[in-house]
Amino acid sequence: YTWLPLGLAVLRNIETIIREEMVKSGAQEVLMPVVQPAELWQESARWQKMGDEMLRMQDRHERDFCLGPTHEEVITDLFRREVQSYRQLPVNYFQIQTKFRDERRPRFGVMRAREFTMKDGYSFHLDQTSFDATYAEMYDCYSRILTRMQLDFRAVDADTGNIGGANSHEFHVLAESGEDTIVFAANGPYAANLEKAEAALPAATPAPQQGLEKVATPGVKTIADLCAQLELPAAQTLKTLMVVADDGLAAIVLRGDHDLNETKAAKLQGIRTPLQFAGENDIRTTMQAAPGSLGPITCPVPIFVDREAAALADFSCGANEDGYHYIGANWQRDCELEDQQVVDVRNVVEGDPAPDNQGALKFLRGIEVGHIFQLGTTYSTAMNASVLDQDGNSVAPIMGCYGMGVTRLVAAVIEQNHDDNGIIWPAPLAPYQVHLLALNYHKSENVKTATDALYQECQEQGINVLLDDRDERPGAKFADADLIGIPHRIVVGERGLKNSMVEYKRRSDPSAQDVPLAEVLDRIG
RNA sequence: CGGGGCGUAGCGCAGUCUGGUAGCGCACUUGACUGGGGGUCAAGUGGUCGCAGGUUCAAAUCCUGCCGUCCCGACCA
């Protein structure tokens, strides 16, 4: 994508806000290389781990490089060469730069492109206390940045993805078109990405009331089939999914009405990452039954049971025999279950109880515009970055990293600030503050004189003004002004000038008002 | 990568089923009128119909292969 003048002006405004707030938070700006040597990425083992997402290249000597998708390796390399003493800590560096990621599926224009601008920052600390302070400062900094941009946003607990590390928070701009589902507690501060969100623990498993019985269920392939044939609610059934494990297959058991959370599943002990569902042939060979008739009772492979599924009594599940299911099944009596097999692997659903009695969970859609990570010593250890502490011991610094999608923010701002006629820029981001529309500029000497004088006055007052002096009809100018979305619009025309009036309108207001020419610039705050 | 759709003028599309003159809207050019919410009329410019092969007297249209692109699913700022 090429940024045209108006879009570029907005992009620069966003960069300026980010820069100001980062500096205010004690970070220092640097600029790192786009082309990065493979050796650095081999040290952190991410040369393999990043897979196809990394854009790779070779130079004339056939040495391997990549176009930087992120800069943990480069900053850690910089750190280990430049910083030796705990006295130099903490440090916090950031840059605003083009990143390259060979996305599986670029979409929504600049919202997810293979090439984008990101603000990325990295901090180094001697101890956890210092790190915690900076992490909290960055959290505040991100909140200030998004607030200055007048965005409606939420910070949520998040999964760390392939950046790694312990804990992380995402900053989401709320929008229906967002690609992420974010989860909130109705009566408390709990908020998380759906990938990460948990519900409160279920109540203890009730005692069995029914005996185990095997029933014929010819043709039943899905939970819906099963519920229809046995007249059971889906919440009283189990579904069994087969995934590829490090050694053969493994079974993941969920309540029939729940969905698998693939992010959580990929982290289970012994499960292959990224998560891969088993093929039908492998399932048949291993289980002696086809998908649709699978279950945990007499299952020949390791089983993981979602804790909601583990809290059921008298449930129905596949019998591992084509065309048969069990009813009245119960854990322990019919299928032994150890504590470590009971896990959280489902997506929460709206209405689930939130953790810590914070009411029911609710969902919203969000655009992820920022993500801050607690990296710990993952990179400093892998890449031998260390400082000497007060006692002369070599210590691996604790790291944090802080990303913000600059180009994505432009798109996110528009998502939250538009109507049917076009963009409505928040004033701090607008490419111009005033849109001066001259009607019949090329025909009317009065209009031309008054407009030129007003334009001159704007410039003298330091008001950032865009003059539409094109030889277009008024309708076309009004339509373009709405589309472009500059906050203040002043219309100069013969009709008003007869009374020394011009028309003033805010882009966000529904209607315009006539204002004396001499006073109109006072309206612009 | 898997599943689906689409490639015809700068853009958006019709025409393809049923082979026979390549069309419509917007945009663009010129002129006249018009002039406070995307104007009207008139005259124009612009296309090896994605590429390659095949069938046919004849291919945008039928057949084969390739390429591109968009949408839907598994990832991330």
C-alpha cells in the first residue's frame, strides 16, 4: 500500500502521539535494521520456530537474512554488546519502523498487511521489581496514547503467541468488525481475550444416579444427531476430539455444547504444536471406531478432559464402537480420571460465571492494536546477554516488550469514527483542522477575495487549513468534504457574503450554522 | 495450506448456459448550458475478452493446462 498525502498526515499524527507518550514514560527512540542476519534468529531458535511467517532472503554470498518481523533478537544483541553493568539498568528503547510478516491471510487492507508500521519497545531490568514498574508504566502509557486518540478501548489478559514469555496484555479498540473476541466480567475488572479467557471452576461432580448402559445409535455422527435420537440436552453429552500428540494420538473431551479452544489445547502436555487434528484413517486404526462414536471409556490413548466435562454425571458419550453410545455414564465408576487429566481447554461462552464471582461473562469484538509482554529472561538467556550485579555476579536481565500497530491504528480509528458519508477524524489525528470550501471560486471575485483572505488568516494564526478551490460544483465539494472528514468546515459563497456571513459546520454535527465572516475562526477551538 | 467465487475499457459489471457485429454504468476528453448537497445535453477517447494450447468455416463463449485475484477456515500489531 502507498500512503497518500491525507492518510500519511494521519499516520504521522499517530506516530507523534506515540512518540511523545513513550518519551514521557522514559523510553528512548532508536532505529534498528530491517534486514537481520539469520545467526541472531538461530541463537533464539526462532529461525525455525517462526516458520513461513518470516520473509527470508539471501545476499550475493548466499548468506541467510530475514526482513524483521520483530526485533527481540536485534535489541538483545545490541544490549549484550553495549551494556555490562547493573548500574546502567533499567533501559527502555523503542522504534517506529516497518515490519514484515508473511501473513497466512492478509485482509482488510491496511488492517492486516504483510508490510506494516509498528512501534516496538524493549526494556531490560536487573530484577522483577524494576521490571514490574516499567511494565505498569507501559500499560499506563498505552492507555494514555489510546485516550489521546479518543478511542474506545479495553486492555485484556492475552495469550503470548510465539513471542513467548509469562504474561501479557492486549489493547483492543472496540469495533464490530474486529477479528478478536474479548471477554469481560459483568461486575468486575476481569477481561481477557477469548483465547485466554477462563470461567469460574464448576461445582463438584454429583454422585451417579444412573447405571451405565450401551445403546444402539445408528447413523449418529454429531452431537446434534445424538441429542435428537436420545432426547438429551447437549450439555448432558460429551464430545471427543482426536489430536496429534508427540507420541501417536490423544483425545480431548469436552461437553457437547462447548467448543475447543485451540490455543489452550496446543499447550497441553504432549500435544503437538501447532495443534493438528488427527486424520480419519489414524483415528479408525487407533480407536477401532470412527469419529461420531468416540468416547473416553476404554480409550486406548491419553485423555484430556475439560473441567466442565469432568463435572458431569450420568452423561452420554461415544462407546468407541461404530453405531453405539453410552448413557448414564459416570467418571471414576466407569472411567478413571486423575487430577492432571482435568484441564481447561474450552472457549468460554457468554453467561458463564466469571472467575472470582464477578458476575456473568460478556463478549465484545475488538481490534488488537497493542500488546505488551513479560518476556522474563527467555531472550537474554538464549543469547547470553548479561550484566554484573552489585556483588559481581553475572545476571541475565529480565525483559519486557511492547508493541503497537501504527498503520492498523489508522484503520481502527476510522472503524470507530465514521458515518454513511465518510470519515469523522478526531481532532488530534485529523490531517487538517479546517476545510475551507470556496463555492464558485473561479467565477465570483467576491468569493475568491474573501476566501483567500480567510485562508491567509488561518495560516497566520497557525491553523492547519485545507482549501478546496477546485472548479467543482458545490455538491461535489460537500460530498468530498464529508468523505475526507476534516473536523471543521467553513463554506464561503456568494449568498452568505452578501451579508458578510459564511457557513460553519463541525463534521460531527448534523447541521450547519451561518456565522459572521469576521468571527468564524473563533469557533475553531 | 484446505474449501469456494471471479478474471471482458482506468473502476464496477453484462454478454459465456445456446459459438457468428464486444456492450452498459461511472470515470476521462471537447463544447454548450448550469452553479449552496455528487447536474443536463451533445460529440468523443479507450478493450490482443488473464496466459498457452486444442476443437471449429468461425471462440470472450466449448475442451485441457497454467497464472492471477478475492472470499471462508487454522495466526497476530
